[in-house]
Amino acid sequence: MNNEKLSPGKMALLGFQHMFAMFGATVLVPALTGLSVSATLLFAGLGTLLFHLLTKRKVPAFLGSSFAFLGGYFSVRELVENSGTGANWIPYAGIGVACAGLLYVLLSILFKAFGAKKVMHFFPPIVTGPIIICIGITLANSAINNCTNNWWIAILAIAVVVVCNIWGKGMVKIIPILLGVVISYAAAAVFGQLDPDKVQALKDAAWIGLPFQMSDTVFSLVGNADGSLVASSIAMMVPIALATMVEHIGDMCAISSTVEKNFIADPGLHRSLLGDGLATSMAALFGAPANTTYGENTGVLALTKVYDPRVVRIAAGLAVIFSFSPKFAALVSCMPTATIGGVSLILYGMISAVGVRNVVENQVDFTKSRNVIIAALIMSLALGINFSGAGAIAFTVCGVQISLSGLAVAALVGILLNAVLPGNDYEFGTNDLGDTSVNFKV
């Protein structure tokens, strides 16, 4: 069916289907963090189009909001709000994520120069797996706090996601988050559980408007940025890319398997990493979340058997169009806190479960002392520093104070130990199941 010439009407219908598939997960990130829903949709669309341009328009992938960076956003927000400067935290988080996107660019260059096997030798599952486990665990407390606003709405959201994921068929199985949000949101509205102030804001919102505010962009910091906050934000965000780059590689393997074309070889991982990284940096500069290739849309490819990348580009165009509606963004912002809590309770737990899966499916040998030591130190540092009174390790370099989150310290220690301790036998590309094990989608 991929080689069949599609009519304009069918192309448009399939494009809407792809937008529908990515929608729930993509808008959940700004709903959780407080970022702009409109900016998120705009740069999901523009980022996808940039990705297609850089991958020679061959890869039918959609780039939506990344869940992996949620902990980083919360850490930067806490850092900025506790700094006493009264600054807007979003531009500082944007600087950190933009630099994380540039790490993709660096990795892309290394992949092109040395090949994936040599580069991935420094980022084996014994490092990335425990880091991913800790990302989910550090977020769990916030999900519980949101659920306590109204447990029955949260439980309804959880139940819908679970039922759709386990027993759903076709599109129902692909969009469990969206259905969980819509059904629990509707139930809350019927029983009068929506925030009156947010309902009023929804009524007052304009139908057409700009997708982002200059005060949320990195450019708003030009001439008045706090050097310590900039350095600390970068230090908190960049290590998360270690997890998301592995996710990206796994997604490329999954899409290649679905479409039955080797996108790892053509256009190549160096191009897809470049596209993902630059799309993430572009989004971050304008106050939108980090991007990542979406498993939901890979599910649509498998369901429809239509692999034409033009269909995904239509979905990207639709996302851009919807981004210019403040009314639509206000509708998302009106989502009950308990709905967010219920969905994120599953999401955060699944992030940790993905880390476990990464270790298990790559058959990491824990009879080796080196592996036990690396995992132990990563998890102890990430969780211990995060849940301590300070929440970060601070030090001064050239008069600039830098704060490192527990995850940042753990990532640096894990990479260093893996490099110096003997016995690293990981080889990328020899285990298809392991290579595709990192996927942060519900």
C-alpha cells in the first residue's frame, strides 16, 4: 500500500490520524510543566518538518514532546524560583535543553566519523538503564501529589489508560493517553470538578493568536542573564540527552523494522540524530519542550500500512495550524490536576520500567562486580542527592556558582566508571531487542 498513489483526500485523512495519535502525549508535557501548549504544537510541527528535510524526506517519523526531560524542567524551575532573582524559569530551562540538543549534533558528528558501535561503547545499558530508572523514580512524588486533588478522577484516568493499552485494538491501543485524558476530563466537567478560574480563562481566550511569548524565549535573557542559573540549567539538562539519544536510536530501529527499510544506513543515524537534535534546540530557544521521535506514530504506520513520509508532514502542518489558537491551548490548560496526576502516575512508573527493560533485554551481567558498582553508584547518587535537603551539589568555577542535580552527577560518574573499569563488553547492533528497548511512550 506504500507504493500506491494516494488521493489528496486520503492523504489529508491519514495526516489527521497521525496528528490525533501524537496529540495526547505531546500536549501532556506542557500540561505537566507549565510550558506553552501553543508553542509545543508549533515546534512539534516545525521540528518534524526540519527533521524530514535533514533526513532527505525519507523517514516517516513525527517529533513530539519528550517525557524524559520532565525531571530536568522541574529541577530548573525549583532552582530559579529559589534563587531569589524573580526570574522566569522557562528561558533558563530552554538554554539547558538547547545545549542538550547540541549534544545530539556532536553525537551525529561522532557517528559519522567513527561509526555507531565505537561511540555507543561509551554509553552501554549499564549506564543508561539505571539513569532512566532514576528519572522515573524522582518524578513519582509529583504524580501522587496531583492525584490527591481528586483520587476518583485520577483512578478513572489510570483505568482508561490501562484498559486501552491492554485490551484496546487498532487506534484505541495507540492513543491510550489521549483517551485517558479525554474521558477523565469529561467526567470531571460533568460533575463540576473543573477549576472555575481556568474555565473562565477558557471562555475569555481568543480563537487566533501568536503561539509563544517573547518572555518565554531564550532571547529574553540577552543582556540580563544570571550566569550561575545558566550554567546550572545546562548542567541539569544536558545529561538527560544520554537517555533520549538511546531512545532515538531505538525508535529509528523500530521505524526501520515497521517500514522494512534500513534507515540506520540510509539516510543514516548521523542525519536522524542531527535532525532530532536541531529540532530540540530550535524548540527550546522559543520556550517549547524538547522533541523526540514518536512511537505513537510508528504505531499508526504499522496499523495503516501507509509509509509515505508526506502523510506525516501533513500532520506536522496541522499541528502548526492548531498552534495559532489560544482557545485550544486554554482548553488543554483547563485539564483537571487529578487527570494529569493519574496519567503521569503511569507515565513516570513506565519510564523507570523502561530503564529496567533496557538492562534486562541487553542481558547486562550483574555477576560482574564492575556492573554492580556502576549501577549502585548511579542510583545512589541520583536518588540520594535529589532527595537530600540541598537537592543539588553546588560549586564555584571562575566566580560562577554551578548546581549539579543528582541525575547530572550520576551520569558523569557512570560514564567515567564505565570508561575506566575493565570488562566493558557491550557492542551496539548485536541485539535487536536490546537496541529498541528504550521507548518512553505509554
